Amino acid sequence: MKHLFFARRITTFFVIISALFGFCSVSASSDTPLDQMKTSVEKLLEILSDDQLKTPEMQSERKKRVVSVVDGIFDFHGMARSSLAKEWQKISAEDQKEFVDLFSKLIKQRYIGKIDAYDGQKVVFGKEIIRGERALIYSTLQDNSSSYSMVYFLKKNQDKWLIINMKIENVSLVANYRSDFSSIIRKDKYAGLVKMLKDKVSGFKESW
Amino acid sequence: MKKVTVDYVVGLFMILGFLAFVYLSLQLGEFSIFSMEKNYSVSAQFDNVSGLKEGAAVEIAGVSVGRVSKIILGEDDLAEVTLLINKDVKITMDAIASIRTQGIIGDKFIRVFQGGDSEMLKHDDVIWETESAVDLEKLISQYIFGSAQEKSDE
């Protein structure tokens, strides 16, 4: 059952890529988190369906635009801290900075690097729940044959709502990294984790 | 006079026995009035808590650190679960609570993944990030339905 679940999760990850980078930062302070999300998805679809950007020469420009959007709506610092869990408090400020950089590159490489997989999937938003500085947004990603539930956890940072975690088919992204990282740290210490992350993102262009 | 003393002793014995019984039932019961001194409560909101019962264990790294004291239907149709956590155990603000099963068909319990926040949860705080109970039937039907779809696409 676990294997089945895992296989399903991998497939899901591939399919949701398109939705992941679908959130732009353009927003007014009065907007609700859901309004911000909706504007972002529209922006994303605009970039993705722009024929001019589909040519091979424009590939890097297309990725750049998507990344600039993603940088504005994900709280990579919060996600990295949350994923590293206890170890975060033990490392120095410089190491923390380095880790955030590696982590954000890892996420971008893993999900945004596959934007070409986008094939007309639709994002349908459901309810939003706001409790003070935190919010939850429910959405469904609809493919031709199946749909996947996605829940975003957002936190208000000054006037902007930033994504601090997401759940795809009830699997939490941060929880997943948290358990992966902690088992690597137990085995190879923090230095081992950094080395592994560096190896993984080595092929990642600096411009991203 | 002697009879009165015996009566007193019997009465005292009865009262002691009764008190012992009350203490025992409070200690073993689902809710203990003594528990509030040793524990603090935090709540967590889940989409689905199917199979989770009051009294279920709360674990960190497989170690029991508390239990579920109340499950109610809260705002926005979310299940609101109140957890009683041992006072000695501190849980980070960004901890993630997930409902897991002991074995494949075992009891449901709540597993808490500690986060990296320096702020700790206080009495009556909320664990915001949660993973709901895994719906096996849904997964199976998705798998079967999904594979049928893929085949028809070929």
C-alpha cells in the first residue's frame, strides 16, 4: 500500500509542477489570499500559453519570468527552516543563509525545472480559511483523466501572503523534506546534507 | 462502647475504599482531573479524522507524549482535535501533526513532526499544519480508476 501511495505521489508531483509556479506576487494589501492566488494563476497561464516564449531561444526567458514570480510568493526562508527542523537552531547564521539558498534551488530545480510538462491542466480553487496571520487555500488540479487535491498553507508577511507549505493529495511537502533531511543528518551530519544538496543543484543555472 | 468503635472503623474503611475507587476511576478513565496539572492542551484542525478516537496517543518519534482529549466538528467543517501534551514536552510553532495508523489496520494515532521554529506552542495554541487520515478506500479506488483511464488513453 505504501508503494502504491508513493508511486501515486511521484506521479502527482510531476503533474502539479505547472500549478506550483502558478502564483505571482502582484497583489494589493487588501486582497485576500485567494484573490492573490487567482491573480497569480492567471499570470502564470499567460506566461505558459504565450507562443512567443515557447521557441527554444526564449526558453530561458520563460523560465526566468516564472522564477521571478515564484520568488515573490514562496517563503523559502520559512520553508527551509521548517524542513531542517531542530538542526536549524544549531547552525550559524551564514550556514542558515547558505541552506536557504540551496533549498530554494532544490525546490525550483525539482518542480519549476519541468515547466515544459504543462499541458493544459486546470486549477480550480475551493474554499479559503483565514485565521489571523495564517490562511489555508484548497484547490484541485484537474488533468484530462484525474484530479488532485492541493492545499496551500500561507502566512502573512507584512502585506503579502506567502506560501509556507503545501499538501498534495494529503502529503505535506515540508513534512516530507523534514523526515528526509533528518535521516540524512543522522547518518552523515549536517555537512553531509549540504554536500548532497550541492551535488543535486550543481547543474542548476545561477540565473535561476 | 465497643460496638461504636467497630462501627467507626467499618465506616472509615468504607469511605477509604470509596475514595480509592474514585481515584482509580479518574486515573484510568479517558479524562482525568489530575491531567491538567501535568499537561497542557493544544488544538489541531484536520480535514478528516476518520477512525481517530478520543484517548488516542500523540507521538513524537514513536514516543507517546500525550493523548487526544476531544474531537469536535469546528468552524468551516474542519475536525477540531484537542490534544493534551505532557508539560515536559515542548512543541515548535511550525510542527506538523499527521494522523497515522499503527500497522496497516491498527489504531489511529497522531504523530507530531517537530519543526525548526524557536517559538514553542503554549497552552491553547493551534498546530496549523496537519496531514489528515489516509483514506485507503479512496487511494485504492483512485489507483484502479486511474489505471483504467490510462489504459483507455493508449
